[in-house]
Amino acid sequence: MKNIPLSLATILVVSAAAIGAASAEETITLGTVGSGSALNWPLLVALDKGFFEKNNVKIDLVSAPSSAAVQQQVAAGSVDMGSGGLVDPIRAIEKGAAISIIRIEAKAAPYALYVKPEIADYAALKGKTIMVGGAKDITRIYLERMAEPNGLHKGDYDLIYAGATSARFAALQSGAVDGALISAPFNFQAETAGMKNLGVTVDYVKDFPFTGYAVNVDWAKDHKPAIQGFLTGYSQAVTWLADPANRDEAVNVLIKDISAKPDDAQKTYDFFKSLDIYDPEGTVDKAGLGKLLDIMKGLGDLEGSADPDRFYNATILAKD
């Protein structure tokens, strides 16, 4: 073998290292609620279709029993990023956690209030037990927004909690509770089981976003390329999911990943499509976020400033 001049060899080594660095795949540890939810459909699609890998990111999923628990893990650095109801990262930041909202997941909430067959209306829920995600979960805000206009006020009913929709549906199905706020595909299972639908949240709540992604700020400082890769791959998944040509394949992803029944998965796709709940860009709308902050301020959940910039740090997404 001929000797390669030192200068050329150095160039080749440096070039190879640069190419390797440019294509290096980075792992993001991501927290989600439960073992799988239709709300995470774009995430499931991105994993299934390899959109993250195409953007040099590998996702390591970690489950937690509730959205609040996910944000606790993000704040502690146990996971790098987490998804869930926006009230939870907001509350964590209010308490001093070094995390920041970086993306909106669902613009609207696909929840419905299902009750036992013998309960005719909201008035019949007086003295009954309703299950939501948590004492300060966003589902409680939704329930109150639905109940108040129908004459059912705080104190008229008892609340118990379970963070995952699957757990709330199981409680309703077993008869342990009289009503529960649940999302697709469990709402379709509730219908099949004969439960009564008292209304959907989108008919009562249209002025603020539902779920999003938050990131550990300390981790984010040194991992901007990984964050950008995640956001790009996620947006590609939302665009792919919205294309009707991909409906059947998307349905199969939900069936495979969360063990949804085929008919329920198809109904869920059409339901989500009608709500247009996912935004390809996922940009944090300060007006919508500000509305949610004002509501939480009014409920006494926020003592400090309700300035959206306090909860959404745009510099994390800024390219160096």
C-alpha cells in the first residue's frame, strides 16, 4: 500500500469525523402518560415511519401514570422531554422547575363525558362520582367548563382521579364511578357498552390549546440539534397523518401500538380529522397560551406572572 502524505491523511480523517458527527444519531428520553394513547398518534407515526431516525434522533419512551408525573420526571432530569396536558408544565414552572414548553401537541381536546346508562342528564349527576385526570388536571377544567352551563356546579358531585384515559374508562365500565371524562378510542368502547354521552369538550372549550411537549432546560442547552430533529420529525408525522391517502396505514399504527380495536381506530381517525386537532407546525400561540394562563390564574393555580414568555422560552428553539 502506498503511503498517503500526512497532510492528506489528516484531511481524510478530519472529513470522516465531520461526516460521522453530522450524521450521528442522538437519543432523547421522552416521557408519556400510560402505555399508549391515541393523543400521541403523531408520535407513534413518527416512530413507526422512521421520521425521527431520518432527522438523526432516536426516541427512548418512558411511561408515567399521569401528565403531572411526566413533568416531574422532566424537571428532575429523569427524562429529557415529556408530553401531556399543558397545565402540568405550567404548574411545574410556577413552582420553579427548569423546564419549558416547546411545542403544542393537540389544539383541541377530544374528550367526552360518558355516564352510566341510567343517568339521563347533568342534573342526574348531583351527588354522583365523576372521574377526571387529577385534582388540578386539565380534564378537571374541561369538566367544570361543561358542567357549569348545564347547572351542575362545584360541590354538586364528588371527584376521584386517574391520570390515563384507559383507567378512567375501566372505572366507568366496572361501575366504580358514575361518569368519566374520556377520549378516543375509549369513547367508542363506552358507546358500545351502552354508556351515555353527555357532550364533548370542543363544544365548550375552544379558546386555548390542550396538550404539548416540554423540555428540561438544562438538557436543552446542549442538545439543540436533537430538539430540532425531534420537532422536524414530529411535524413530518403530523403532515403524513393528515393525508387521507395514509388513513388505513395510520389506523394500523394505532391498532398495533395501543391495541385499539380496528373499528374504534377507524372512528378515532375520522373523529380527530373532524376536530383538526394537530398542527403541523405546533407553534406555541401566545394568545391561546395566555388564555389558559388567565384561567389558571383565576382558579388560584398561579401566583406569579401569567406572561406566556415565562412558560415558553423561544431561545431554546433558536438555532445557534
